[in-house]
Amino acid sequence: MGEESERLGHLKPDQKVQIAIDMTDGCMRVCADGIRQQFPGISDEALLDKLRERIKWAKENP
């Protein structure tokens, strides 16, 4: 990861923020897809509730 870290170090701050946002979006989509697989037909509201629960659980159980 040394070479990759070096490349990231040369990015502008706004580029680094955008990469972090994109990575977070990707993680949320993967998690949401997993919830949809577990609960077919789940409403958008219920999906968001379950997604929030999982994020909260992950923060409390590192």
C-alpha cells in the first residue's frame, strides 16, 4: 500500500473527500442490497431504518 498511499498524498483535499464519499456510498449500497436480500419487498422507509440500525451496531461493536 506504500505506492497507493503516496498517490493519495498527492491528491487535493477535495479529491480525497470525494473518494471517501464514493467509498461510503459503495459500502451503504452493499449493505442495503444485503438487507433487501434478507427482506424481499421491504419498503424504502424500513430499509433506511434497518440500514441505520446496522450502522449504529457497527459503531458500537468495532
